[in-house]
Amino acid sequence: MPQAGPGNAKLAAVIAEAGMSHAEVARAFVRVAQESKAPEFAGVGRSHVSHWVAGSKPSGRAPILLCEALSRKLGRIVTLKGVS
């Protein structure tokens, strides 16, 4: 996993707003990844989301897929700026 930072309060706040657990975020993320033909993210789970909230930076297209998963749950657009 890429380097950890001081934590990602914005991501934690959006997840809390969505009322989702880290496991639920991971499942939503994997659904979006599958729809987006991104099989490299099929193994993303709760611990990945926990690491991202703790400050690790997701790699590749993961941030975009994460925004899409959260956007669907919230019924509004979540941008990269809103979660990083």
C-alpha cells in the first residue's frame, strides 16, 4: 500500500454522512470497480477502506471509483477534492 499520511478526515466525514461501515464502502467500491471493468480492485475490503481513512492514498483509478461509490449512496456528486 502507498505511504500513510496523517489521516483523511474528509473521507471519514463523507463515509459517516453516507451512514456506511468500512465494509459497506468496500462492497460498494467493488461493485463500481466490476462495472468499470477494473478487476484489479476485486479484492478491496474493509481493511483497505480503513487504511484510506487513516491516510493511505489509494492507487490508480481507486479514488475515482471510491467517489462514484459514495456518490451513488449519497445521491449527490462526491469529488476527489471532497474526499482527499
